[in-house]
Amino acid sequence: MKYKKHLMTSLSIFILVILTACSTEESGGGASSDSGENNSESKYKFGVVLMTLNSEYWKITMAGAKDAAKELGIDVEFFGPPEESQYEQQNKMVEDLVVSGADAIIVAPSQAEAILPALNSADQQGIPVVLADADANFDNKISFIGTENQKAGTLGGEYASEQLKLKDGDKVAIIRGQLGSKTHDDRTNGFMEALKDKKIDFIVQDAQSDRLKAVNIMENILTANPDIKAVFATSDEMALGASKGLENKGKSDIPLIGFDGTPNGLDALNNGKMTANIAQQPYQIGYSAVEAAYKTKKGEEVEKRIDTGALVITEENVKEEIGKINGYLGK
């Protein structure tokens, strides 16, 4: 009996030693190998909070962010309210990401001032914040990545000045996004600045980046001002609404300049419903924003401002731009 008991004890110790050795070897190998480091990196979870998820512009931005995340081996999750004007919901989404402990937060703020408390909360929790597409006066951001909107708006104004042959006293309608949005403030101001020498009579209306509201606003502007010489919209959603409004009032011959370079906007330009479009690079904005957040997590330096640029698209180069966008969206 003593011999059997001794044998069972020895076998138990032997099995325990083997299991312990196997366990140690597995965890140690994973931690020290390159694949172990990759597994750790793949656990980075970034929250991307956009102005909305519904428009084509933001879908292209998401395509760039997804491609960057795939290449870098990290996870991204996208959030956004139904409409760009619903900035309170956007602020709440950022706050929720802070509570859930995101590894980094990328934000395209709808309202630059209103978003600040949520961004400060992220900073207090040590969560890196990258601002994409729209800037805010947040000193501790990792970087602002996007179009320099005032500069891009100036491109639209220069095009109108040089190509549309506007004269002193001409009326130009500007259909813009919500008041208080730095993005739309900058685009509007840049456009007007480029035309300051012509003493243009600007008629500025807020359509809150909504296509249907832009239709009604365009019709109302034409009713009160049938002698409008040109229209500038600070996003393609509003430009498409303005195009419909012009059509409804029999004024499709009035030049219309859009802004964003979305597929629908470019199609409208290609079909003669728009005269020009100030095309941003939303794919590059999304890609570079994720890349900047990743570099920060790895302890690498990131430029404080990264201008992804803008182009004036006309009938001469619209087909080339459509092909590029379709490539991004896998069409």
C-alpha cells in the first residue's frame, strides 16, 4: 500500500511539472516573439466619431480609416449622429468612448466649442485625441488632419472671380452649413475673401448641411433675388439641394460651385448640373488620422497640423477624379 501511494504521489508531481512547463513555454513564447507583439498591437481599439455616417463624404473618410486600420492591425469603430447639426449626440459619443476606455479617439467636431468638455475628459484619462476634417481650439490634440478650409474656400472664390466673370455689385448666394461650425465658417470666409475686391453682394443662408433644406433655401433666395449670378455651397449635400432648387425655378443656367468632391457631387458636375467642385481628400483624411493615432500609441512624433489638400474640379478633370473615388470605394 505504501508503495502504491508513493507511486501515485510521484506521478502527480510529474504531471504537475509537465503542465507548468508547457504553460510557461506558451506564454513566454507569445510575449517575446514578433507575432506576440502583433497580437498586442491588434488589440488597439480606436473610436472614430464623425459628424454623421450618412453622407458619401464621410463614407469615403471611413474607407480611408478602415484601410489604415487593416494595414496597421488595429480595430476601429465608427460613430456619428443622423445629422451633422446634432452635435450634442456627437459630444455624448465621445464621452462614451472615454468611459469605455478607447485607446485613441479620432473626432471630426461639428461644433468646435461645444466639443471641448468631451475632449478635455479624454485628455484627463490619458486618451490621445486626433481631430480630423474640422479643427477645434483644443491645445492637447495630437494633430489636426484635414483640409485647410479657409484656403480651400479661397480656391472656390478665385475660380468664381476668374472664370465666372463676376462684376462689382453682382449678387452671389452662399448656402452654408450650420452657424458656429468652424469648417463652414472657414469655407464661407475664404470664398468671400477671394472676392473682396469686387464688392459682391453676398446672400448667405444656413441650410445646416441638409439637402432638402438647401432646396427650399435656394428657391426662396431666387424668389427674392432673381438676378443671382452664382451660387456657392459649402458642402456637396447642400450643393445638390441647391441644384434641385435652381432646376425647380428654371434657373439651371446659374453657375453652381460645390464643395467636398463626393461621388454624387462629381456626377452632378459631370452631367452639367454643377460648374465646379472644390474636392477635398476625405480618404486621405481618414487614413492619416488613424495612422497618426497609431504612431502616437507607439511613441512616435506626429506633426501638429497635416494639410491633406484640395483641388478645383471642373468638366476637364472630373472623370479622372470620379475614377479615383470609385477606386477608394471598391467600385
